[in-house]
Amino acid sequence: MGTLKEIISCTSDYDPDALPVAKANEVIRGFVKPVAGIEKLAVRAALGRVLAKDIVSPINVPSHDNSAMDGYAVRSDDLIMGEVALVEIGTAYAGKTFAGEVRRGECVRVMTGAVMPAGTDTVVIQEAVIAEGRRIAIPPGQEAGQNRRLAGEDLRKGKPALHAGRMLRPADIGLIASLGVCEVSVRRRLKVAFFSTGDELVSVGKKLKAGEVYDSNRYTLWGMLQRLGCEVIDLGVVRDDPRKLEAAFHRAAAGADAVVTSGGVSVGEADFTKQMLAKLGEVVFWKIAMRPGRPMAFGRVRARGRSAYLFGLPGNPVAVMVTFYHFVRGALLTMMGRSDTDLPLLRVKSQAAMRKKPGRTEYQRGVLELKNGEWSVRLTGAQGSGILRSMSEANCFVVLGHEQGNVDAGDYVEVMVMDGLV
Ligand code: AMP
Ligand code: MG
């Protein structure tokens, strides 16, 4: 496995003081590895978990050719040009097959889901026929094989029905059940420790003195980690004191797969954090060409023969969330064994002009809304990196790429819908 240094030396145009978002992600994704542990769970308990092995279908789904409609099962070789009259010789229901063989000139009444009676290959819907007693008149224009579902058309025996690396969604657990499978192998849950740093931070429930702020990052971080399905370890607020920080990183490295911190990486504070972290593992400090969220630390810390990946995020409440979603989320999903980590970017019209400097990526907080019959995006007012309300009101990020310049009203911009994130 490559060290962080080796990965960085293979990254072209690496500049830690003006690192484009894509380069930072290239280094992060090159360094993090999926956790090895696997556990077996009942199907429902596996909802939201990541499949560790392919699920190979033990059966064909559907297991037999069956009718897709209520109607009459017929032999296509009876369907000559023009109308034909057949004799109804019985009925087949879903779960109750017709036992006999259908010969030429005969048909069987079938319900949706009924196994196709032997000899038949085509279903004529009941609305199309004229029935007089057991005499069933079939109009011309039927096609051989119509309204019939083929065995294995949904899932084929012996073929993978779901691939390893997939996070199981409701449709997936239904699909697994449709195979008759009752247990699945999933990756173990990721353990992620987190803490806030800052001498100015006060926990909720206490009174604020001048210069103090409530610690909100530990709430947003907790929420984002929960939604990703991590097992979280809350290490509280750690003061800007090298000894206390070191102790917190020790605990995290010994007990978690990753540690996410907020604060302490900005220019004024990075120096003592750097010195302290240099003792604990390999950590790089970046200034990323992005807004919000310029400073960030990344690497690995060790303690007692164990290690945890480290994501040192900036302290500003919006910067924490933006850097989490655009760097940490993908890395943690990779560690969870997920094969799909990218979220779709949609192109929609911007309702208003936006100022943007080329040379950095911006993540503006936006509201995607239906206006005059068309979906378009507007920004959520003040976009300062300390204004958490801009995140709370937003339902999407407006992602203005590295090279992008100013945007005019009516221009198309890329948005990332937050429903895929939270
Ligand atoms: P820092 O990155 O530590 O220099 O912090 C940048 C800004 O974010 C400062 O205004 C801090 O007061 C604020 N901040 C840092 N940590 C938190 C936190 N946990 N909750 C709310 N605000 C914070
Ligand atoms: Mg601070």
C-alpha cells in the first residue's frame, strides 16, 4: 500500500498551497482503503448497508413463464389470419396451475401471474374476446408471445443479481427476497470519531460569555456521519492545547477507522497542530482552491499499533459541511466498500447573476424550485462561511467549477441536489 508521500509524488501539479478540489480528492481516494470486516445479516437488517459479496441468483425470476394479464392463454399456431374460435377447457390462477395440456383449437382462461398452461405461448386479453359459453372468439391482429412473461426475464439463475459494493436500498432488499435469500454478507459498519477544537466553544445548555460561541459543528458532523450510516464516537470539545489534542487523536486512532475534526487548521492555528500531528502520523496541510473551506488537513494518525484516517476540517460552520460533503463523504463511502460514490450534477438555469472568479471551485447554497413551469435555482441570501442558515435553507449546492467565471441570469449552472446527501 502506498504511503501518503508516495501518492502525492505521483500526483501531477501538486501544490499544497493552491490545491484544486479534484487533486485533493485524487490524493484522498488514492490513500483510503475499504475496511476488511464482513458480517452476515438478515435481509431487513441490511437496509442501508454495503454488500460485501455479489448476490448470485439461485433461481430464475419469474421461475415459470406466466401471464402478464387477465385473459386467455392460446397456442400461437391457432392464430391464423382472421378471427378464430377456440374452446375454453379450464382456468389457471396465480398459484394454481392448469394441469392439462392445451391442444389445437383449445384455450385456457388465465389470471395475471398464472403459469402458462402446457402448449400455450400467448395471452389474449379478456377485453378483446367475445365469449359465448365455452366458445371464445378471438379477433385478428394478435401477436405470438404477447402478454407473456418469460421465466428468468427479471433475474437469471446463476447470474449476479446485485454486485458487491452496492448500498442496499428498499428495491434491493425486495429483490433479494424475490430470490428466496434470507441472509446477506455486508461490510462492517465504519467507526468514525469526531471532535471540535477551539477555546471559544461552549456546549449547549450553558450561558455564553463575550467572544464565546456554541459548538454547532459537533451537531452537523454528528448528523452527517449518522446519515452515512457510520458508528460515531463523539470525543467532545477539545481545547487549543497540544497535549489535549494529542490525547484526543490517540483515542481516535486507537478506536476508530477515521477521525473528523473541526477547527485548528486555519493559518493562525495550524502551526501547533502541525507539530503535534507530525509526531502522530503522516498528515498534510492543504489550502484548497475552493470556497468556502480553504484550509484542510488530511492523513493518518497512529496509536497503540492502530491507525485512523484523519480529516481536519476548517472551523467555520458552512466550511465544515461543504468540505465534509465534497471530500470526507466520498472517502468514507470508499472505506465502507461502496463502489458508487459520485453524486449527479444537474444543469439548470440560474435565476440571477453570480460573481465568480476562475481558479477555484465554489459551492454556493441554492434553492432549486419550480418557477413559471420550469426548475431553476436561486441562492439562499448571504453566503458567508459562518452563516449556517444558508445551509439550512438550501436544498442544493450550486457548484461553480474551477475554470468558471461570472454567471449571468438565465445561464445554466451545475447543481448537486442535497436529497442525495442528507
Ligand atoms: P477556526 O478554523 O478554528 O479558526 O475557526 C473558524 C471560525 O469558525 C471561528 O469563527 C470559530 O469560532 C468558528 N468555529 C470553530 N469551531 C466551531 C464550532 N465547533 N461550532 C461553531 N463555530 C465554530
Ligand atoms: Mg479554532
